[in-house]
Amino acid sequence: MPGKHPWITGTIGAVVLGLAQIFAGASEGNPTPPLSPALPTSPSPQATYRVYLPLISRSVCEPIPGASYEVFPVISPVASNVADNPDYNLLLLGYQTVNEYKGLVDYVGGSDDRAPQFRFLFGDHRIPVFLNVYKNNGWDWENHQPLPPPPGWPPVSVAGLAVHPGEVLYVPDSGYDIGGGFDAHVLYADENQITLKYTAEDSTAQGYTVYITNICVEPSLLQLYRQWNAWGRSQLPALRGGQPFGRARGTQIDVGIRDNNVFMDPRSRKDWWQR
């Protein structure tokens, strides 16, 4: 057996020494000294190795395969910059966390069986987990800035719903038709939100307006909206119930709804979660 070699150190030294011992033992009948590798004659620190692998990631905002979009005429298009209008832009208006029940609630009274149904936001038509609930801010139109949330009903006007990052989201189906078989116009869109209007007027004053934030609007849909918005809004993208419009950015999307410009409670089972 070969003796100890003071110049063999660290992990590499241990491996070489082990191989030398194996070769020496295998040749006991014909003792031939094992070959010694050309190693440094002075001790060196144990080598440390790092392997760098490429990071492969998939953007949650990637296009939706097969998605395509059309435009449809708008009634009374507005001339103002809608991005600066809190009726169109929910993130401009803003909303605050409230200490209310996180789940569906039951109200008495009638309901509209043609109202948008939030189950259809999701491909599996589930009732999602309610992670957070919010109340919308008020608005100071004179100074163009938000005010504290207004008192009174509804106690909740925006719901934070659990999703998977990158999950495809779909237009809440309804019994309404703005023409051409479309359920809703895209009244406003940017990189983080979409506003859907279930009548053909370019206004939130009549009918249902649905807001969905914390999303990636499908890139081709966002481009189409921006084109027609810049061209005067005579037509805007129009979507059918169940049509994909974007993806979830993270683990929560925020959803609000107005009826004739009045915020409603998105938790109401009899209104938005009927089927």
C-alpha cells in the first residue's frame, strides 16, 4: 500500500488517493507502483466548484394561444382622456381594505337573471376563495383626487379573489347583447386592468360595468383597444361571454361591479353568483 502523500489535499486529493489504493490492491500479484498524477507539490485549499444553469421562466403575461378580437361600434363615444376618469379607471379611483366577511353573502330582494356571472371568470367556473375585501374611494372632481371611501351601502364594493399566477381569465357571461353577439365592450384597458361595459354606450351611467384589476390584459387585445381609443373611440373591442381577455398577474385578482354607475357588492350570491 502506498504511503500518505502530504501534497494530496481536499476533495480532489481524496479521490486520487482512493483510486491509487484501488489500483495498488488490484496488482498485489505483480506489484507495480501506481502512476502519480502531476499535482502541485505544495498544499492548496480545497477547490470549490459552481455550476451555472440557464434560468428558464415563463412570463405570466404571455399571449393566449389562439386568441383573436374584434371591434364593434360605440354609442356616443367620449372625447376626453378616459385614463384620467375614475369611472373608467378603477386603479385611479382606488379602494381600501375593509373588515367585512370574505365570502358570498345573501341579500333579500329581486335579482337580474341576465346579470354578469363571476363564475365564468375562471375556466373551471368555480366559486373562488375570497382573500380580501375592499371599499372604493370617493372622488373629488374639482381637485381630481380620491377621497376616503363613502359611508353606507355597500359594505364591500371590490373583492380580492384567489387565482393562480398566469391563469387565463374569461369574460363573465351574461344575458346581455350589445350587438353582433357580443356581451360587452372594453371600455378601458391598460397593462394592469380591464373595464367591461355590458351596454354599447361609452359611459358607466347605464347598465353594468365590471372592473378586473391585477391582471395582464392579453397583448393583442390591449393593442387593439389602444388603437381605437386613439382613433376617437367610434368603435372599441367587443367580447363575448366566456372569451379569454387576459391572465392573472399573481395570486389575487380584484373584481368590482357597478349598476347604473352605483357600486354593488360583488359578494352577492343572488346577483353575480347565480349559476
